[in-house]
Amino acid sequence: MIAHNLGFPRIGAGRELKFALERYWRGETDLNRLEAVGRDLRERHWRQQQAAGLDWVPVGDFSFYDQVLDHSAMFGVVPERFGWEGGQVGIDLYFRMARGRAPTGAPAAACEMTKWFDTNYHYLVPEVVKGQRFALSSHRLFDQVAEAKALGMPFKPVLIGPLTWLWLAKGKGEPFDRLTLLNGLLKVYGEVLERLAEAGAEWVQMDEPVLVQDLPTAWKQAFESAYHRFQSVPVKILLTTYFGALDENLSLAAGLPTAGLHVDLVRAPHQLPAVLDRLPPYKVLSLGMVDGRNVWRSDLDAALEKLTLAIDRMGSERVWVAPSCSLLHVPVDLEPEQDLDEELRGWLAFATQKLHEVDLLKRALEEGAEVVEDELTRSRRAIESRRHSRRIHRPEVAKRLAAVSEQMLRRHSPYAERRPLQRARLKLPRFPTTTIGSFPQTPAIRKARRDRREGAIDETTYVAFMRAEIARVVQRQEAYGLDMLVHGEPERNDMVEYFGEQLEGFAFTRFGWVQSYGSRCVKPPIIYGDVSRPAPMTVDYITYTQSLTDRPVKGMLTGPVTLLNWSYVRDDQPRSVICMQIALALRDEVLDLEAAGIKAIQIDEAALREGLPLRLSDWQRYLEWTVRAFRLASSGVRDETQIHTHMCYSEFNDIIDAIAEMDADVITIETSRSQMELLDAFVDFEYPNEIGPGVYDIHSPNIPTVEEMVRLMKLAAQRIPPDRLWVNPDCGLKTRSWNEVEPTLRNMVKAAQVLRNEF
């Protein structure tokens, strides 16, 4: 029986890749050192996976920024604005595509970034044009194969499949059908596969997660023609699907001329019988039995039952065992988390432990369950402990949730009646300016939080430091001329973690980092039990901020859907129930802020779109309960209190009606990287409330000019009435430096002044 892995976290247990990248971007180290860190991480991770008993280790899952961007570079898909003249795509060109800037080369607008299916990982959207030419333009994958081969690793190269890459791409310029580019793209894929075969690859993992989505007929037919062209290549292809069930695409996937098929039995356990019925007798079947998306221990007995069913039908030589998807989405190792409560820690498994679970399943089936009985017994005890723990279920939370009424989900009056009341109270000019919430997190701020956590300073000293930081931020905003201010969030380590630390039912790790994009890492909380709010979370700092200025200050909260989607969530009850519990806790906070005199409250729902199910048939139910959760959190306030929300780096055009149903008075969204493309939805849909389309791409160090911002806002004004437009950045500014933020916000205020004069 073969045990293998689909991908491993690339950042390193100590976030070595993050720090190496940022040193390189700042010019503090050279490319040789960056490459050395990459080699060290790859070798460490390969050896770790080999030691865990894997028969194949993935090669090509490592990336200096993003695996989709890696493929774009490999295919020579570089937008014209980067001035590439052919040849190899060098590392600085690669970073300019990702960030807009690198140690060498002229700055340019970075490529658009959005979410990888329904995860919180961001990929760089490939930009293709009519007649796009493809050419093999990067050797990094082949270099990594050579490294693995030299180390004696049993390697399995990993590629994003041609249809998935093309599906994720976005056409630019003259409209055209992306499928017209498939033949040219397949020629490069053929070259890649030939070179991998020459390098000694026996198997190639071809990731086609798009197969778990609804596909047009033309794309299904394209799968058949594409994979028939690969039959002449002397490598075996493992067609790899994950994040859902194949369902109506099962016959297509099973019938393609590949040597094997991988399916996700964590997200879609029901599909196993149908897969067994449809799979041809010459193919291997890889079963994703260990959850690559969540941190709970696997139920090994349930996994063994499914694996045994497959083996009884197919024989052990045709059944492989693996995680459900790449382990990119979970932290590296649970072992350092010695501060976690012992019972809770026993319920968890991170990437390293998940490899051990894969190996345990293989050994139990090959050598007999009695050989690993001790490990199986420990697993059973952990599963039972979690199932019956008193800390999970709290009757008072269930009782309060049951009492939620429909009236609690609606504002007192419609937006048209609220709007004049809010305008009279806030006294804002046309094209009001604001920011999304956070300001740069300086080394001094991080040190203060660390000193407090480690006991080096007391609470009084810590609060005094944070108040001083807030006062400085207020003075800066007033000097820039911003109309609605924020407190800058110096006390917040993360927009989810900060709130989760103050809510019952959440737990936190010290080292549980995962990659969000590039060098950006997040440490998702773990929702293990019923959620409630013991005490106010933000009121003190927000009311202090408002006391420093006559301008309105926004209260800043993370919304219920985002707290849910950016956490590792318990899997013993519906996500909708957990989300409504969080919404009730936030409702209490919103009402406390209003009672304290705060006139505007922002409830960020950055993750609303990413949780959208991959199948269209499941959208309506998801959107219904997520909108209800937002409205439960936000609808208790008076008409004159202005509710804001923020969403970023997702496609919203197809859910714009649900966003309108949220009934926020003001929504701010990311639009600068897409050059306001996201506002196309407003051509046909008359969005009823106010909107702030971002004019400052905060994920790039580039400083936009006044003219650029005015141009973007004029594009927005073609779709949204000017008197309902706000001017703001795409997202929070915590990852930027003050020397970038200050000139940009001054430009943004000047842009608003230009717009007021012209409109």
C-alpha cells in the first residue's frame, strides 16, 4: 500500500521563509541567501516526510510566494506592464508580479490576488490575453526535482493541472474564450512532463480541484481532449481532486486516461461507493483520509473502515492513502504547543502529526491493527474525550440562541430613512475619506505586546503605551485631513485572534502559523466549544479615541462570518449554529459601543465570499445563514448609528444581491488591483447603500498618485452615484510602513478634494 502527501507547509516551523523573504525585499540580504533558506526548508521537509513513512514526497509544492504564480512564470505568462522581453523569468520579476516592487526592476501594478477556492490562502490571478503565447520560462521545478533526486528522495512532482490553471486565469483586453488558449498551454505542459520523465519521475501529481465545481460543457470536453494528449508522455499521472465531491464530474474524472485518481473523503465521504463503481480496473485510487484543512485528530477507526472497503473491492496494491489535500492549510507541528491545555491538545493534529496518522493507517492495513493498537487506542480516547467534554456544550448559549427572533435581524428603518439621520449626525462632506481600521504595526508596538505577554510590563504600563500610540495615530489622521477616523488597532495582534482571545469557546496556539500569501502568515484560533462574550472587548480603547477628536471615530469589530471562516472550527455541529453564537456575542459589543457614544461601527466580513460553497446549488443556504448572522450582529442599533462592513480580495459580482441583503450603511471593498472590475456588478444591480471602492492596494509597497486615485474613483462614479461613494484603501494598513502610508493617505485626501471640485 502506498502512503503519500499532496503538499507540506512551506513557511517553516519558525516562519523561516517569511523572515528570509522580508530581509531580501528590504535589501538586507542577497539572492544567494534567500535561495539557501529555500533549499534548507525543502530538504528538511522532504526528510521529515520520508521519516514519517511516506512512499512518495511531493516536489514542487514549495514556493517563494504562490504556486499559481510559479506556474504563470513557468509558462511565460507575464503581463506587458512588467517589461519582460522573454527568456527566464527571474526572481525579481516574479516578485514584481506578486508585490509590484522588488529589489531590482521598475515598479508596476501587482497582479490581482484572490482566494484559492474556499480557503484563506490567496493566489495571484494569471493574466492572459487573446492569442497569448506560452513558453517554458522557469526551471525552478526541475531544479527542485534535481535536489530531491540528489538527496535520494522518492519524489512525486506536483503540478496545477492545465484546466484548473486556465480556469483561474482572467482574460485581459479584447474579450475572448480562454479555452482558445488551451492548445498552446498544453504544448508547454507536454514539455514539462517530458522533462520530468527525463529526470526520473515515475508519477506526477496533477491537481485539478476545479473538478469539484460546476463546469460548463465546453470545459468538460476540454478535459477529455487535454488529458488524451498526455497519453504519450512516459510518466504516470495522478489526477488529484480535493475540497469537495466529484459528483456529476465523476464519470469524466474516472474516465480520463490517467494512471490514478485522488479524491477527498474528508470533505465528501459519501462519494466513495460511486468512485469504486466507476473507477477502471487499471487505475490506482488515492483516498484523502486525513483532514488537510482542519486541526482535529482523525477518527482512525472510521478511516480504516473506508480504506478496508476500498481494498476489498480493489486490492491493497491499487489503494493509496493520503491527506485530503495539501497540508499547506494547517500549522507545521503541534509538539511546541506545550502551553495548550492538555485535554484540548490531545484533540489536535497539525501537519507533522497528520503525516503520522497517514502512516498509522498504512501500517494498520499492511501489518495488522494489533501492531499499532496502542496508537489506535490513544486516538479513540481522544475522540471520545472531545465528544463528551463538558467544556464544549454550554446550555445558556443554546438557550439564548433559541430565543433569537426575526425582529432582531432587521434594522428599525430602511436605509433610505436612516441615511438623512446619519448625515445630519456625522456631518461628512461628499466623497468622505476613511481607512479600513489598522495602521502600521511598528517594532515598538509589537515589543509592548510581547512584553505584556511575557510579564515584562504590567497592565497599567501597557495601556498607557497603547493610549499614547492611539493619540499619535489620531493626530496623524487629523493632519492628513481624513474625515472619519480609526484608532489604528495597536493593541491587536490579528483581527481574528484579538477577538477570539476574549470570547469563550476559542483556544489559541503560540506557533500555529499558516501562510495566507507571500510572507503574510496568520495564526488561526481554534473554536472548540460554544461561543459567548464574557465582557466588553473594544469599548475602552474606542471611547478613549473618540475623546481625543471632534471627528467621528469608527468602532472596529471583526464580523461573525470572518471569525468563523478564519478559524479552525469544531466539526461536531453545523457551522451556521456556531456563526450565530458568534453573532450574538458581537451584537452585545455593538450595543455597548453605541451606548458609549460611538456613531459609526465597522463590522468586517472580509471572509464572507471565501466560505461560499464550491457548488452553486449550495450557495443559497450558505448566503442565507451568513447574512442572518451579520444582521443579528448589526441590527440592534438606532437608525442614526452608521454600520460599516469591509470585504477584500474576493469576487463579489455573483453574490451582490446577498451583500445588499446585509443592509450595511457603508461597504468598503477591494477594487484597486482589479482596476474597479469588481464594480461591474453595479451596472445591472442598483446597489442601494453607500460604498467605498478601495483606491490604494495595501498589499504592494507602491505609492499611488493623486491622479491614479482620481481615475479609479471616476470609474466607480460611472457605476455608483457619486453622493454614495467613499474614498478609502483596499484593506487595513498594519503590514505597511509609515513612509508608505503617510504620502499615500495625503494623496488620497487630495484625490477626494479633486473629486469634490469636479462633481
